[in-house]
Amino acid sequence: GRIDKAYPTVCGHTGPVLDIEWCPHNDDVIASGSEDCAVKVWQIPENGLVVPLMEPVVSLEGHSKRVGVVTWHPTARNVLLSADTGCDNVVLIWNVGTGEELYRLEDQHPDLIYNACWNRNGSLFCTACKDKTVRVIDPRRETVVVAIEKAHEGARPMRAIFVADNKILTTGFSRMSERQIALWDQSNTSDSMIVQELDTSNGVLLPFYDPDTNILYICGKGDSSIRYFELTDESPYIHFLSTFSSKEPQRGMGFMPKRGLDVNKCEIARFYKLHERKCEPIIMTVPRKYELFFGPPSSSTALPPAKEEPQPTQSFYALLPLATGYLRPFVFVSCVNIGVKIRGFSVNSKSPGYVASVGLTLTVRTGTHAQTADSALISELVGEIKALKETVKEQGDRIEKLESKLAKIEDGDV
Ligand SMILES: *[C@@H]1O[C@H](CO)[C@@H](O)[C@H](O)[C@H]1NC(C)=O
Ligand SMILES: *[C@@H]1O[C@H](CO)[C@@H](O)[C@H](O)[C@H]1NC(C)=O
């Protein structure tokens, strides 16, 4: 966890970085928001940083106040939401590929935005605001579709996240400064489904939710513990499971995307706990004997679709199975990747040389959840694969011809 002072960092912002998030569609890409009013997207080299990274892939300039919230769209590629947490309280949704603003939401938030969270398919996002209201916003209609006023009565910061079945989970403070978590039904916000008081303390409660296991993790800033709960459809909806305790307090917390977990070790969550000067991984596992109760450790997780262009009007996700020991005979093609590259081909130079590489990666995964991949999609993907195979064959033939030409050149025949 401890890093050397000389260790290379991503250091292209001119002000403190306030928020970062890994891209769900590319494991080497992060977005950051900063006090310098910019949102930047970074490409981390495959084997990590060797030298400091100053130049972002793209710098998104549109905010005029500090940017405290960045969050990627869960299903459309290259779509990023950012919110300034100065006094403009503007939410922007970007097409990162072109650097354009897709949506600008002004005048919806009268005060500081604490956080923003997309729902699972990205059709809506919710925000927690300093005016104590949680808003559910439809970005396509640019309207607030649900507003939960006084979600928590206390003046200290709140958080709001989507959890299963259109439910929203909030954390905040009561008027007496007790820390609370509450669950809301988006279709009936007259009252919360349940409010639970945790304790009396100052630290903001950071919620992390895993929709595959329905486990909610609550990390209080400045606490040294992580409490976790199971969410169910039956009252009282929020069921306390246990507490992970350690000695040192957490200054912040990161959550590993599910695809990064080691399921063979029954890992169901991994946190990155930020200390004063180090970062410590905290690994949550389910003992094998509880598999029947929990199912296989998180049997599937959301898989981002292989869409190249941002398609904010379409949302879909397939489920990526994580534990291969529990498969039913159902197959869907989850991603197709093809690359044909010819580099450095030169016939004019004195010592002609070339490097040619043909790559075809075809990942066919078997899954336990059939309902999200329909047959039209499968046949479309199968069609695409056929076309790609054709292309590979053509390129292969071409390379063969070029190779024999090159051999002739080397032999001095030409
Ligand atoms: C809305 O939720 C509250 C609290 O759960 C409940 O008392 C009320 O009956 C619900 N109203 C409707 C119309 O379902
Ligand atoms: C996205 O999810 C919401 C809530 O579950 C649902 O109402 C909506 O129809 C979904 N949209 C798409 C495009 O699948």
C-alpha cells in the first residue's frame, strides 16, 4: 500500500482532484474531476505508469466551478456525467469520444450536489443535494421525474444511490445528528420504506451496493469499520449482516468493479481504503459453506455492451457470469474483438523488414441468465462474427502474398 514519493502519478490537473472513476468499458481509462474546473480522461498504460502522466486523452471544459462528481454511464460507451460542486450546480453529460456536451442541466439544483448515481441501465440518474432533496432525473427529457424532499432532516451531507427494483437508498443525518440510512420506493415517495439509525457520529456515510448479491456496504468517513447489510423485498428491507472492523480510520474508500474480483477465492467485494499515506485493499469473501445460502459467490454481474458509439437512447446490459462452476447450458456471445495490424512494412529501405500481426479474439461465454440476451441480438452478433472471420481470412491471404513478395525482394529477385 505505501508508495514512494518518486512514484509516477497522473498529475495533469492544475488544482486538487476531487473525484475519479474507472471507465466500465475500458479497464485502462479513468475520468477525473478537479478544482481546476476541468474533467479529464486518462489512458493508463497497460503495465502501469513508468513516468508521470500529464497529458489526458481528452480534457472536457464546460464547467465554470470546481468539479466534484464524475460518473460514467453504465451502458453507453464514452458517456460521462459530471457535476460541479461550486455554486453553479450544473450537471453535464459528455460524449467523451468527441468532447461534446450532450446534455446540460442547469437550474435543477439550488445548492451543492453531493453525489450522482446512474440506475443500472442508465435511463435515469439520481442526485443528493444540500437542499436535502434527492432528485431522480431523466436526462433525455431533461426533467426531474421524482423529488424526495427532506430525505434526511439533518444539515450534514447525504448520499443517494439506486439499488434493486427502482429503489433508492440514501444516507444522511437526522436533526439530532444521528447517522441514518433510508430506503425509498421511486413510485411512492410520500414516506420512506424504512429508516435505520446507525449511531451518532460526524463522518459522511458512503454507500456501496452490489446488485448481484443485494449487499449494501456502508463506509463512514473517519470510521475504522465497514458495516454491511442485505437488502430484500420483505420488511424491514434492510437486514444487518456484520461489521468489518480495523484499527485505523478510513479517509476515503474505493470499490473494485465486480469483474476485477477473484471469484475462485470466493471474493465478493474488494475495497481500497485510503489512509493518511497509504492505500489498503480490504477483501470480502464468502466461506464455501455458505454458498447454498448466497448462491455461488456473485453468480453474475453486469457486462457492458460492445457498442462503439454512445447511444444514449438505447440501454441494455447482459449478465456476465463470474463463477464458471455453475453453468446451465445457455450460450451467448458477449464480446467480439478483432484486430489486423501491419506495421513497418517497407520495401524501399535497404534492409526491408516488416511486422505483421493478425489477431482474432472471440469470447464466447456461457451464462446462467438467459433473459437479458435475446435471440435477435445473438443472430446479429453471429452475423458480425461471420463478417469478421471473412475479413481476417482476406487479410491473412493478403499478408501471405506480401510475405512471398518480400521474400522475393530479400532474395534479390526484384
Ligand atoms: C406509500 O408508502 C407509504 C410508506 O411505505 C405507505 O404508508 C403508503 O400507503 C404508500 N402509498 C401508496 C399509494 O402505496
Ligand atoms: C431501464 O430501467 C428502468 C427501471 O428499471 C425501466 O423502467 C426502463 O424501461 C429501462 N429502460 C430500458 C431502455 O431498458
